[in-house]
Amino acid sequence: MADSGGIIQKPEIFMVVFGTKGKTALLEIPNMKNIPFEVNLEGIGEIKKVSFVLLNPYLHKGIRLFKLRMKNLKTKQELGFNTSRRWLFRERGTETVTELAAVRPDRQPLRDTLYSVQVFTGDFPAASTDADVFVMIVGEHGDTCKRRLGHPHAKPFEKHQVSNFHIQAVDLGIPTEVHVGHNATGYGAGWYLDAITVMEPTENKGTNEYVFPCEQWLDSEVADRQTKRILKLLGKVSNESKMMLTESLQGSWDVFVVTSDMPNSGTDVEVILTICCKNGSAAPIILKKGSLKRGYTYQTSISIDDQLGTITKVRLEREESKNEDFWHCQKVNVLIIESVDVGELQALTIQMKGGFDLYLEKIIVQEGKYAMIEHIFMVGEWLSNPKDANNVSTLTIPITELKLSSKYQDLPSWEEIKSGGKWKVYLSNLKGNTVNRIDLEMIIHGQLKKSNPIPLSTELTRYMDVVTFEVNIPEDIGNPWKIRLGLGKPGKKTAAATSSISLRYFKMQNITNLATFSYSINESLPVESNNDKCLEFPVEWPYKHTMSVLTYQITMYCSDFLDIEHPASISLCLYGVNGDSGDRSLSKPLRKETGASQSYLFEISAVELGELNTLELYISSTKNLKMYVKEIYVTEVTSPRLAYVFTLDEYITVHSKRLPIIKKVPLSGMLSSDHRKPYSLLSVKDTDITGAPNEVDEYLVQVYTGDNFGDSTNANVYLVLFGDKAHSDKILLTQTLDHKDPFRKGQIDTFKFKTDLLGSLYKLEIGHDGGKPGSGWFLEKIGITNLITNENLVFPCNRWLTLDTETVIQLYLQGYDFGKHLTSNKESCDQIAWEVNNRGRIKVNIS
């Protein structure tokens, strides 16, 4: 029956038989030597296929199968399988499941299909996993049995990575579920799975793609602590990339009905809410009398049966009132809608057929399961009931604002992480190193302080891939937020490296509470590009804000100190509001400029430091020398228009037999790279700046307050303007040119002021110091005229600024390209969160 040559130990081989009514459990195969044996297949129906399952680890060689026959002992009917001298578990024994389709004389057997599986790991901190991941695809004709996903030449399931695999199986028909899980072993086994897609080839050489969203943690320590999930089919994308939603969006749906906070907005009558689907309507939800009070949110849930099909609309009905009162429903509904790659949201269309006239104030689309991105569509219009019942009222609204949520919603609890105590440190991918020993020092930056240098030293063998260290942090430094690794032992001068040390992956785990974080380094020390002997990376915790690694360019205007007979040794440390960069060597410049303005250009990478305030230079030499340092410019590569200027303007004498010279230089100012002219960070408060007139902008600002009762405010209002060259400081709007008291109902208040050159405005921030009675304010819009260029701009708002909602908002220029400034403005430090995978969950609030 089979040739099992090459097997070192007896394999544990079982089989599963699939029929039209079900499948068997694992059936042990007593022999593979052409000796018949009996199995019980009662209740599975007509046989479709047989799966051979290997429970051992992978074999050294596959098993060649010559023939497989099955005979019904009652009916004497025989059934064959197309083996074609088939290898079980592939010729090299690299698989654990092989499937064979049943062959019948009256019909075509199910075809063999090679499924492509894409696994999307999320972009949350610590989203990756080192655990063994298993999947089972379930379809109309059975399932694939549990398959381990692995790749011999790559590390899968890294943060924000798409991992690709192939599964050979008998045709499943339309896949309906994917069972996924991991074995929860290894450090950092927790995993955030975004989605899984299954692709199959079609007869016309195209592909069908089936999408299974997850957007959950598979982690024994986070959220619901589950490491296994059953993913339901969301939809199918054909080779023409057209989406067809499944007919089975069944399950529990959350429903919210919010009554506005206007006077007399509640109702005492009964309201009926009905979820309407393609094939019918769900059971109506009765909102009892008195449940819809002013400013109250009524929350309930409803189960949608799979026979009803997809949800099409929601209907609200109100019984007649004897008192002729009215009900002002602020938020009509909140639905969870699954979507497949809708791309960047640009506009939203609402359609209404029948019913009452509906006044829409705004629509908020929250993207991501934890609502990280808000797409705001300001409406302020009536959606009128069409007079002809066959017509449909349609309203299309362009996006008004993108807003990054500062808080996660409905987060699972996560205990505070104590950094003190014993930790295990893992460094991986050391096989390619030619050194036989590594000597590193590690510094951990916490919220309270940073640790002392911690030595990481060990001998290396040729085939060592992972090294482990056990370190002790004697005191609590607060939650760690960044790690710095450097060459050399703590307290000793770092010698010139003769060979680089390649580092791919870093993990650190607390021995007591097993708190774990990781980072993909993929770098060598010294860093090849700049000969830097240090590297930094952020600490990534689930559901915690993580800082980015930024590249800083350092332009040093000084005399020649490298291209001389005995060059000086210079290092630098930058200090910002988020800490310091550590001592960084300036020995390998990217560029050198000669002439009257001689300079060196260096580059270092560090976890974002925030606004810089101080710079330290360390200068030493093997011979006595004298050098001149005029000034140093520091720029972030993502914001090259602005430079931090540190002016020294000093001759420095270095003696070979003395300690290094240390120069501490405070920030002198900021510089615009376009004009090379310093300007004040508090530009609006100091409008009498010196310089040419074209370096000053003068603005006329008109603020439109709503015309309804209660729209006024007595709060102190401020404004910040954002341009493509700079942004202003807070401008307090107190003295209007038109009225005695600003921001009264229906009033247009005009303000006039000067700023430094901001460039083309694209955004503004407006807010007030609310918190006292009468501070709530309804702002319609803001108009701005640049009196220098005569440019007129409009920033629509149409919303309340109250403590119940928000007292500070950012408004974008009407019709502006929101993505234009994601990488060029410093205020977009969380820019990575804007790059959204729209396979995610979208939460829609209509109000």
C-alpha cells in the first residue's frame, strides 16, 4: 500500500473521512502494508474525501501511496481514490495533512485546490507572536483539518506584516469559517490578528478572495484571554474586485438611541425601533414610555437571524401624543458595519425613502475596532421626505475633518507594569555574526527615571541564533518606554569595533508577572550608515501609546576636525522634553561642505525627543589641537523645514592628556530652511519683529456664532493657525473690532493680528476654557483673510464646544487634501495611525 522509507520513528498516522452529512473523528491506521482493516463510518453520509493526518513532528521523508480502496461490508460497493502514486505529507515530509478525493463512475471527483492564505497581523504595539499558529478552513464540502502555518526561510506574524502561506486541499466549495489559534508558548506569545484572507484560483485563471476579519487579541493575558477564534466569512472579492456581502450577517448588534439635550426634547410616548433586512425585518424593539428622556442614551441589543439576510435600514416609529409634544432624537442609530477595503473615506451618501423629514447635524464614522480614527461629516441640512413615495431623497456630504482619537474605547484592563525586579532579555538572529563574543550595554528609560547601564555580555558559538540574559533592575523606574543598546561594557571606553554585530529581534520579559515587550531591530552595531555605536527603539505595550523612531540630521558649522593627520573624536547628546539621545559618535559624515561656510552633515536615529532644548558636545584627541565651532543645526528628517539652532561661536583647545572637553549649549532659536531667518516660537505674542515686511503675515479673522438660543459663550476663546511653514502660538480672542462682548448669539466677531510668516494655512485649532455656566458655544464657521496676499479662506464647523463634547477642536480648510501634511508637520507625531487598513470595523454614529 505504501513505501515509508526514510522514516526514523514509527509515524502516528490517522485518517478522517468526510461525507455529505459530517465527518468522522480521528481514525487510527493500524498498518500501511496493504493489510485491510475495518472502520465505522456510520452517520457521515456519502463519502467525499479522506484526509491523512500526521500527529508526529514533520517526517524526514514522505510516504509514497500506491493505492487506496474502501469497500462497504453491507452493500459490497467499492470506492476508489485518485492516488496517482501520491506522496503523503509531500516527498520531503514537510506537511502534516494530505487529502484525497473519492472517485465515482457517475460524476467528477472534487478537484485538488491550492489555497493561498494571507494572515494580517495588526499594527498595535506588541502585536507580533512567536507561538505556533494553526488554522482550519471550513467550507461546503468539509474542512482542511488543522494546519500549522510556518515558513522555513522567514519569521511570520510580525507587527503590521502580511504573512503568506499555501494549503493544498480537496475543493472546499465556498469557505465559510476559519478556525485560528496558537499554542501560547514562547516569550511574547500574545498576538493581535487583524484578518485572514483565503484565495482560490478560478477556471478562467482568475482568483476569488474570501475575507475573514478578526480584529482581536489571541492572548491569554489580554482582553477575554482567548487564544483561539472562529472567524466568520465577511465577503467575497472576485477577480474583478467587486464585493459581495454574505447573506449571513447574523449575530448580536448593539443599538443606541440618544435623545438630545435641548429643552423639552424628551418624550413620554412609546417608540418602536425595527431593524429591516433583505428578506424581512427583525422583531421590533419597544422603547417604553419614559425611557427617552432629555440627554439620555438608551442602549439595547438585538439578535439578527441568518435567514433575514443583510441589514438594509433602521426604522423608528412614534405613537401619537395627546399632549402634542415632540421628540428630538440627536443620534438616530449606531450600527457596526463590516467593510472590505473601502479605501480612504472621501464622501458619504445618505438615502431616505418615506418617513418624516430628518435634520442631520453631523455624521461621525469611527474607524477601527477601538475607534482610533474619526471621520467627521458636517451636514447641517434637512433630508426631506419625498412627496412621491417612489422617489428617494439623496444627500451626499464630503468629509469635513479627520480626527485622531486620543483615547481607546472599551479597552480591556491592563495592569500597571512594574519595571523593578528581574527580567529576561532575548536577542535573536545572531547566526550571521563572525564575532565570538558580544559586549553590549543597555539603558532602560522609564516614566520616572532611566536605569543605570546594564551589561549584556556573553560568548557566541557559530550556530547560536538566540542568546538570553537575566538582568536585575534594583529600583522601580516607572513603566519603560524606550531601550538604548550600545557597544561596550558599562564604565569602560568603547574600543573601535573590528566586526559588526547583527541584531534582528529584541524581547524582554518580567520574570514575576510575565509582562513582555518586543521590537524588530534589523540593524547592526556599529550602524553601517553612520558608524553609530548606539541604537534606540521604543517599548511597545498592548493598548499603550508608542513613540516613533526619528532620524535627526545634524549640520555642524566648524573648522576641519576629521580630514587632518590626527582627527578629533567628537560625540554629541541631544536633550528634549522626552529625554536624551545618549552619547552619539560623529565620525562618519554623510556630506562635507568646504569654503567660507564649512560644515559636516551627520545623521543619528533616536526615539522621538520632542522639542529640543539643549545639546552637549564631547571633544577629545590623541594630539593637542584647536578647533572652531560656530553653530549646529538639528532637523528632523520628517520636518526638514524647521531647524533647531545651537550657537557656540567659540574656539576650543583640546589637550591630549586631559579629560574630554564638554560643551553644554542651550537652544538659541528656530530657523526656517526656506528663508534662513530665525523666528520666535511665541510668534504671535511678539509681532514687532525685525526683518523685511514679507516675513510677517497679517490676518483678519471673522468668527460666526450660531443664531439659536443658548449658542453664545462667556468663555475665553483662543486660536492657533497652522501653515505649511510654521504655526502660531495661542492667540487669545478678546477684543473684537465690531462688538463690545464677543461670541454672542448670531454675532460675527472680527479680529485683526499679525504673526510671523506661516505659509499657506491648511488647519486651525480653536478652543475655550469652559467649565463655568454659560461656557457652551455653538460655532458655525471661521473666515480668515490674509491682508498681505488677499487670500480668503473658510473653515466650517457647525458644532458645539462644550464640556459634554469637547472644548478644543481642529478645523481643516474646506476642500483641503487631508493627507498632504501627514509627514511634513511636527504636530502629526502620531502620523502612523492615519495609515488605516480599511478591512477593519467601522462604527457609524448618525446625529
